[in-house]
Amino acid sequence: MHTSKMKKRGFMKSKVVEQLVKASVDKVALIPPTHMIEPSMESYSTWIVQNQHYSHVSYKVMHPFTKYASCTCEWAMNGNLCKHQIMTILMVTNVT
């Protein structure tokens, strides 16, 4: 029932969601481009992003251009859009 009501209303703005996305976008500027490791042609759907504070820690961003995009960081594992996903999309599309 809830899903059908949402479909009838369309997407509704949510201040909380907007704030979460804005926070992730703002944090992208903190990631040095050198921390992005481009994938090989065989695994083009998986990118590696090194942690900006601990170089021995890295995160996998998988399928960044699909609705199934995901990242192995804790923030994304909780269902949020993370800075690693945004950075990957910006780097691949040459927006940075």
C-alpha cells in the first residue's frame, strides 16, 4: 500500500536525503585524485578508492553507473550514497 501511494505521488523531496547527499558531495573534494585506482578492462565495473587518511585501507566501488551501484565503505553499506561512489562517477565522466 505504501509503495502504491509513493508511485502515485511521484518522488517527494526529503530534506534529510538532500542533506545526506550534499554531505557526500562536499566530502568528495577531500579525496585526492591520486587515490583513485582505475580498473582493468576485465573488471571495468569495479573501482578502488584508497582511504585518504590510511593508505592501507581501500574501498571497492562496484557498478557506479547502474542502479545497483555500491561501495564497501561503512556509510554505503548502511544504504547511503557515499563520497567514493560520487568521486568514481566524477572521475570517469571527467567532471573533476
